[in-house]
Amino acid sequence: MPHLRASAHLRLLHGVQKALGFLALTIHWFNPLVWVAFVLDGRAMEMSCDEFVLSHYREISKDYSTALLAFSSGHRFSLASPLAFGENNVKERILNAMRHRKASKIVSVLAAGICIVVLVACGTDSVLPDK
């Protein structure tokens, strides 16, 4: 199952995302919000990788969770390499993997509509031009 995770990370371009996050971290090392964003981004990448694998291979959810647990039990130095994909928050990831459901089309369309409305509202100028 490690090959499924590796291919998911590659298909989702997590390596590029992680490298860009690390670049931002090296430039803004003094900003605690960048550190928080880097850690949360790593967690989100792991969750999206799990969801990607489980959405394509639904029949392996139990085996996948067992493999996550077995693989993570031997690793204790996840912060040793900030560019590596770690096996942190195993309990949270397993629970997320077990209750993963694909979003309905209505929710997806509604979320896209809200994003468009926010983008249009933020992209318009409320000040009228002088005549």
C-alpha cells in the first residue's frame, strides 16, 4: 500500500507544494503564522492523500488504516526532515479514512458558487470614478 500513497502524493503534486511551503518557511522563519501554516498544510496534504487513495480503492479502507497504524508505529522523528511526508496524527487520519465520503454534487456546486460570489465581491471597487 505504500505505492498507493506515493502515487497519490505524486498525482496531487504534494512534493511541489511541500517545497514551496518550505521555501516560504525559510524566508519567513521568524513568523509564527508561517510555521503554523506549514504544519497545517502538511496535515492537510496527508488527509487529502488518504482521501484520494480511499476514493479510488474503497474496498481497502480497513487494510489501509491497519497499514497506516503499522507504518507509523516505528517512526518518531517526523520533524527531522521538513520536506518529508510524515505519519503524524495517525488516530485522526484513521478516523478520517473510515468516515470518508465523497461530497455530493449539490454541496460542490454550492461551495463553488460561494467562492465565485466572494471573488466577485472582493474584485470590485466600491468607489465610483470621478466624472
